[in-house]
Amino acid sequence: MNPNWNNHYAPYRRQMHPSMWRLPVTALGSSLFPRAPVGFPPDVRNFSSSATRMEQEPPLKRRRSSEKLDVKSLLRQWDSCSDASSPAEGDNSFDFTVMSYNILSQDLLLDNMYLYKHCPPEVLSWNYRLRGLLTELRLHDADILCLQEVQEDHFVTQIRPALDTLGYKCVYKCRTGDKTDGCAVAYRRSRLSLLRSNPVEFYRPGDALLDRDNVGLVVQLSPASDPTSSFCVANTHLLYNPRRGDIKLAQLAILLAELQRSSRLPDGSSYPVVLCGDFNSTPSSPLYSFLTSGRLDFRDLHVAMVSGQEPNPRGFRRISSPPWSDSLGITRSCVYRNQETSERNQNQETKERNHQDPNQTEEPASTSPTVMEGAISALSVEDQVSHITQEIHDRWSIEHSLKLKSVYDHRLSPDGRDEITTCHSRTAITVDYILYSRDSAVGPSSSSAFPVSGRGLQLLQRLSLVGLVELEQVNSLPNEHHCSDHLPLLARFRLRR
């Protein structure tokens, strides 16, 4: 965020009574959760919405904040994504629910009041929003919460104690520098155990590309009922700036390298992966395509094209090659260089063992240099062209091996309208995602000639999203019933072991 914005929008901050800035919640436990004080419907399927700070889109149709409105809550329902029935008795599987939610830091709200002029002042107070957010978390009752824009002082004094009351344990990483918010992962302690947590900082001193304070979290969890199986969950909030896609790609490369290292097993297979967060990129963007396809050709790609947020991306410089500094130690496959070398050596040793003749006792005769030179000469033109083509292709591309799929389709059924995950006075767009590894093999079965089918993660259900029309009907976000400018995303998975 531009450091000058804080002063520029100070007049908006002064329009609010100081008592609304940071009202403490004096009691925890049941007193934090009165019976739907902000109007949430009792049905757990019908829930709230949210938004983000995208300035390039035309503003939504807005009413004045002074108008008295009968604002309704958004209706959302659980949609089935699989034919899977409930696990049979003795079935070796584990069902769990994941939420990804940008809850809107109060400091960022106050620094960007121009985005919320449509809101009645009372719904912007932290006390009001905290009650609504905690009520929403309680009613959704997810097993894993991946939260972004969690303000550190609120987390320490209010959010973490409240989540502890609800049965969660929390891991938190604040943004670096002077930023006051960060990412949190909370997991239900009665159902899950934490095996490992890895906070990820994207800031690198002395690196001009990685000079921003965004962060991520990677955790490894296991079902409490079966400590021998596990899966990885990552949570992040990438840089907002629509014109700095090069920074977003470098931040994402760091997160993917950490995630691939945390999820990799000694035999080369991987634990299942769930990746959540606010990626500040649209579903039609090259960055999203990279996440879901596993490959990105960035030749002639302008930096403002990467996230799909900038309406006029041409005229900006192109992404350079390499896309990030070699000193980062991350290859174009988004793995750490020492990890890639180790895996390559291990694969070579495996191949040599598999092809070695057990009856062979002598070293094979060396091939005549004349014969070798003749073979190379005969194929040199074809080989050189192929080698040069591959070098050019590799020079202008990056990849990863996680095989990620989005929980959401980004189009509403049956009319095909765009799904929206964030909405305020300036935009309505999708930037939040839950992605998961498809058919990810667990354990040694993946390296066998006939891998065991049905292992990994299966998507069972997702909580439906809404479109622009529905958001206009509730006066955008936040409002009386929906206390962030983003919508929470929820998905139910089955871990097959």
C-alpha cells in the first residue's frame, strides 16, 4: 500500500467518531456471540460476503450511506461436487472442511475509507464487525480456517482467545516491516494435530523485486484419529498492486517452493495440498493459469498483465528472464535448487539400479570415439535445433508440479455470470481461491507400477458464491449482515488414505 495514502485519507478517518476506531470486546466466550446480532440467518448455509481494494473497475450502483435500508443477507448454499456418499464403516478416509476468508483489517479499512462511503458508519466499527465475523466463523464451523488481513493486536487480544473458546488452535504470521496485519491458520484441535508450521516471508533485503512485506503460512496437519497420514495447508495474501505482476510471480514462487518442500515425501511422492488465500489476481489472469495449469510462458508478458486487474496493461515493461534473482535459490520449477539436485540424483540412482544386469561382473567395453563422433555428427543438426528450441522455451517459462485445481468454477450456474469474492465502492471481482491437489498420491503407492487408486483429496462440497446483482441488492460490502469486504470461501474435502 502506498505509504502516502495514510495521510491522504486522514480526513475520512476524522469523519468517524474516535470511539468507533477500536472498541475493545471486554468479554470472551458466549458473550462474544449473541444470537445473530448483525442479522445472520440461523441456517448455516446462508451466509455472508466481502470485498477488496480494486480501483480499476467501474463503481457499483450505490445508495448513500445515510439512507435507511432494509438490507438482506446473501443466500448461499452447499453444492455437491462429487457422487461420493458418506464413508462406510471402517473406510480409511477423513472428511474435513476448509474456509478461506479475508476478514478486512481495521487499520486498512480506516486507511481506505473512500472505498466504504456507501456503508453506514456503525457497520464499520471494529466492535460491530468483530461480533459479526466471530458469529460467522462459529456458525460455519469449519475444521480449518485460513484467514487474511488479520490485524495483529486484534488477533492477540480478541480473535485468538475467541477461537480458543471455539476449540481452535492458531498459527499466525504478521506481515514484515511496519505492517499491522498478517495471515492466520486455525485448526480444530479435537480433529486435527499440527505436525509442522512454516511462516514464509517474501521480503528479501537487497532484492529490488522482493521489497514488499507480504507473507504466507505453510502447515502440515494430520487427523487426530490417524497420526500416520497428513496433508499440507498453505495460506497467503499476495501483493495488491495491479501493475507489479513480476513481484506477485516472485512471491508465489517462494510460496510454491516452500509448499513443495513441505509436501514432498522421501520416495518422490507428495502429501495432498490445499492452497488458500487472496491472490489479488482474476480467474482469467496468467497468474491464475500458472497456478492451475502448472506452467507459464512469460515471453512478451507485460508486468501489468500478470494479475488481470489492470484494464490497460500494455505500455508497461515486459517480465525479464530470469523472472527472479538466482540468489533466491529457487529454480524455474519453483523448487529450491538443492532440493531439485537431490531429487535428480535420487532418480538417477533409482534408474541405474533398475537397469543394472545382476549377472554383469565386468565393466562394459568403452565405445569407440570414432563411432561416437559419427553418431553425434549424423544427428548434430537435429539435436542442436531441438536443444536450442528447448533452451529458449525453458528460458521464458516457469512451472510447478502440484497439479492444483480450484474448488470454484468462477461462473454461476445456470446463467454463467461471474462469481464474486470481493466487492466495495470501486469493484466487484474474484481474487480469493481455495485450490487443492488433484489425485495426489500418498505414500509409496505412487511410485509403484500400479498405484492404488482413490488416494489423496476428493472435493465433496463447496459453499456457493454470488454475482454482481445479488451484491447490489445488499448494498455491496461490508454491510449490516456481512462484516468484511470479501466473501468467505468454504469447501469440504475427503482425505483418502
